[in-house]
Amino acid sequence: MKTALIGCGHIAHVHARFLKKIGRSFDIVCDLSTARAQEFAQQYDNPIVVNDVAEMLAEHKPDVVHILVPPQFHYALAKQCLEGGCHVFVEKPICETTAQFDELMAIAAQQQKLISVDHTRVYNPMVIKTRELLAGGRYGDIVSMVYEYDDPSVQRTDSERNPIRYIKGSPPWFNSLRGGVTTDLLPHPLSVLLSLCPDLNLRDVWGKASNGTISELTASLNDDKASAIIRISLHTKPLKNRLTIYCERGTIQIDLRNLYSVFLPDRGLPNIVARVVDTFSSTLQTQFKFVINMVLLIIGKTHMYDGLDGILEQFYKQVDSNKLEALPHINAGPVVKMAEQIITTLVPDNQTQQALNKALNEEFKSRLEQSATTLVTGGTGFIGGQLVKDLAADGQQPRILCRSIASAADLPDNSAIHLGDLRSKPALTEAMQGIDTVYHCAAAMSGDWTEFYSSTVEATNNLLAAANDAKVKRLIYVSSLGILDYHRLQNGDTIDENSPIEAEADRRGFYSKTKKEAELLVSAFADTHPDCQVIIIRPGLVYGRESNNNLGNAGVALGRLVLMYGMGKRYLGLNYVANLSKALLAFGAADFQSSDDNASQNNCRIINVVDPDQPTVKEYIRSHNQFADENVLAIPVPIFVWKIAFKTVDLLLTAIRKKNPDFSYRFNSNSKTLIFQNRVFGEQYIVEKYYNFFEAMKETLK
């Protein structure tokens, strides 16, 4: 039997793990990104790699296909694979509408193929045990259930056009999914509740939605005997993924986020005794099961997706025996029906992301066609966004490359817009038309290796090719001081343009590795393009109101307690985002007729940019407490204590997982007391109206 996986993102690794657990393997992987597919294949015995589903079906003829791509593509791919003669296993949701579901079932029946969906929580061991206990009768009938589910994937902004945006690490496909992340979450509570009470019907829906994204949801369900409530929130903390079941003779609580369950049957005890016994039992079960399961999770004996193995095992048994029946307790059809009712209630057709994008396209049509001589990549991000504002304030009309029209909603009115992705060569070629100066600020800040590589290295390579074709006159690339080899430096050394580049970037993490590779590409471009003035800017730790993680760089933040790395005498190498933007503007306008300055290396100028006044960690925390709403308590912890701790963690995880996480190397690279200087920028390219540290912190934290 040939098995193929379509999609090589995070969930594909989960499927690979559980396929191995049940004694199965896969032979083919398919992903639009060659780099992602190849990197994935290298981790799993090098299956065949393809980039096109039609090619995969025609040439390799898999028997089973796992569809592991974003939800908006499930229906089309499931239909294509069923018609191609494959059994299909789909990540939830199986599709978005009842009409799509009915069509898929009809095609599966016609083709005599099995199609099922990953409702993992239904087969979670705690949920299975609950169903068994309820079937045994000790708890009596279910009276009511409450499923609470919170997610950190979005946060509010102050924009009227774009009141909800996604935070770092959230998949960009949330933007184009009707209902947003809530649509992706909803099958979990629906499938679990229906596995306990199959006759539940949707009764009422309340929620908040904006720009096609549901941020708050309360749905009530009931049958002749029981009621249920689903609450999903994208704003509440601490996060929950918890089901409480109230029965005639007891209560059951399942915490799927923290991996413990509490079973409290009615013992028929006197009231005062029952209080003591139930409280003691609840506390004991919570603490004991939580500790045990966290240990099992760390050593790899349990997993947050436990239950997927049970579903896959049943699915493949049916495929082997050609028994094409719905898997028990999955309730695929009712889940799709209820989810569709909920989502369309809160997000009518005229409020979907597609409708909003169409309206925005009309609003910004003139700006999509505007000419420009300056291009900014990453112009909707943290650094690029500040740069675009300053360019517009300076009277310039930059062109910003945007992935979607929705992301352009907050750009200045006198900026031009070009829709496209840095990973698309045709889009970059179009965006580069008429451009003289390019500010390349875009880079991946989170995700897996493939996301970093494609969004930073491949994107930079594409941009350089487009710049070559357009004969761009000036290219300013925003690199990072994070590519330097801090491991080779000693306490008291000065960081400047002559500091060595990291020799073992693999050990520093995806960000340092890809930023180093991208900078080397830009430097090589400069060597072969003498007519283009190339400037590489290496900023320090860039901070501002929209991104300020310097407490994390100062130490380990535990609520309002910060365990400092060392005694607080280190310098952080800070760079306030408005100061960096002013510097970028200066480089865009500077006259570089002479190449004899000490920043010039061949045809490429490499310039470090950090703020002129650098506080120590102690001074930073003191200033933080002066302006922040909540003060923190900083406790100095000697560097040697951290070194011992990180070395111990490395040894333990290497023994358990057979792979060194290199925490020690990363810590040793970032824990030295170094001097940060603007030897080139500070002496030769003066920027007026700099924010000093006091002013920058006030602007950041006020």
C-alpha cells in the first residue's frame, strides 16, 4: 500500500509520528515548497518528493492520501484524490459546508473509497475513559456540559479598518479562512460533545466577528436530556482547553491543555464529609496526573495529539479490509453542519474576508496602480512599517510589497501598494518596475526551518534577481547583529563592523542561520554589480511599542519576576525602531560617491546601527519600572549558575531525544558583557532628532 502526505507543515510531523506508532509508513510527500518537502523528507527515510498533486496521482498512484494543508483547501484536494482513486484522511475540518460534505461522501461511495477526518480529541485516552465510565452507568445520565477553548492566535489593534491582527507564529492562512482561527478550532469541541451526546442540536449562537474573523463565540446545544455550551475566545487568559461534564451522580473534568482529568462520582457521603473528600480527591488527581503526564510528555511517552493513533489505526484497518463505513464517534457530517451554521451566523457572506478584500481592492485600486521609485519589503512589519511612515512623512511615495490587500489597510495614504509575495519571482519582477532604491526589511521571525529559509533566504535571492533585471541603483538590506560570532568574543570586547560572523550558525537557531545566508547573498550581489550601491545595515535589538521583548533578553521572565542573566552589568545592544528608521532614511539619501570609508568592503558597505546611549540590564529594568504599568522584580543570578543549568538541560535532552538542543551554546553566545559602538554610522552619517534611551522607553511603554 502506497501512502502520500499532502502538506509538509507542523501537522505532517504529527501524522508521521503516529503512523510510525501504529506500524505504518508513507512513501510520497507533496508540498508547493520544494525546500519544505525536501527538508521534511530528509527526516523520514527520504520518501518521494513531488510539488504537484495531479502529478503525484498520475505518476505515483498512492492508495491512501493524508490531506494536511489549511482548511480552505481540504474540499478541493479531497475531491481530487477521491476521483484519483485514493482513500483519503483529512485534517479537520473535513470541509467548510454541508454541500461540500455531501458531495465528497457521494464521490467516495461511487469510487468505493473511504474518507475520514482527524477528530483527534474524540479518541484522546481521557475522553475514551469518560465514554466508558458513562456507559457503565455509575455517573448516571449527562445533564449538561461546558467546553471552554481559548487561543492566543490573534490580538486587537487600534485600527478601524483592521481591528484584529495575527501575532507572531500564527499561520498566515488564518486571514483568508472564513471565521479565522475559530473555524479551525470549532471541530474539536463539536466532535467531542457529539461523541458523548450524538443527538445534540444547535440552539443559539452569540459572538463577535470583525473582518471575517470570529474572536468570541458562545454556542448552546441540547437534546431531550442534556444541554451543552461551547465557549471559544481569542482574548482571555490564562488559556483553556477544558471540558466539564455534569451528570446525575457525579462530575468529570477533562483538561486537554494541561493533560489531566478529574473524576468525582457521587459517593453518597454526608454533605460536610463530601466537601472534604471531593476537594482532597480533586486536588490529588489534578496534581498527580499533571506531574505524571508532564514527565511523560518531556520524555516522549505521551503527546498533545494522543488519540490520532487510535483514529489512524481504525482508518487503516477499514482500508485493509475494504470496510468503507464511518469511523465510530467521529460524527463528521453533524460537525460540518453545526460549524457551518455557527460560522455563517456570525460571518455573513458580505463580511467574509473575500468580500472585504474585494471592497478594499476597490478602495485601494488607484494606489495599486501608482508609480514609485522606492520599494520597501516587509513594509507592514515592525521595522518596515516604521520606515514606510517616515518615508511618507518625508514627502516620498514608497511602494510596499504586501501579501494581501487586508495587510495594506493601515499603510499611509501616500504610499503605493503592490500585491505579491517575496517567494514569487513574477510578483517581484512586477513590483520592481521603475524602482531605483530598495529597502529590504522582510524576513521570517518565527516558524519552522522551511518558513525561515523560504521567507528569508529564497526571498532575498528572488529579490536580488529582480533588482538585477530592473537595474536598481541602491539596495539597502536590513541584516542583524545576531549573525555575529559572539562565541568567539570575550567580555569587554567591542562590537563593530570588523567583528567576526558566526562560524556555527546551525547551533544558533534558524534566525541567525538564515540572516547570515541572506547577508552573504547580498554581499555576493554587490561584488558582481558595481553600478548598484549596496548597503548592509546590522541593527541591534530593535524595540518599540509594537515589539518589546527586552525583559526576555535580560533574563527569564516569570510573571512579574525576572531572573537576570548575570548581575545586570551587560549591555543589550538596543536600537529603538524610530532611530533605526531615521538611519535607514539617511542611507537612502546619502551621497556615496566615495568608497574609501572604512565601512566599504569591495562594493558593499556594512554598517552597524545601535543607539548611541546603551543602558545596562539594571538600567533598562529601572527604566521599565518607571514607565510600565506593572513593575517587575529583578533577581540577579550569576552567569555560571545559568551555564550549569543550560548544560544540564542539554545533557538530559540529548540523552532522551538523541539530539543536542545547544541551549548552552546559544546562552554562551548571548551572555557576554560587550561594548556596542556606531564606529561608522555615528561618525560619518549623523541623524538629527535622535530619541535618547529615556525618550524611547517612554514612547515604548506609555
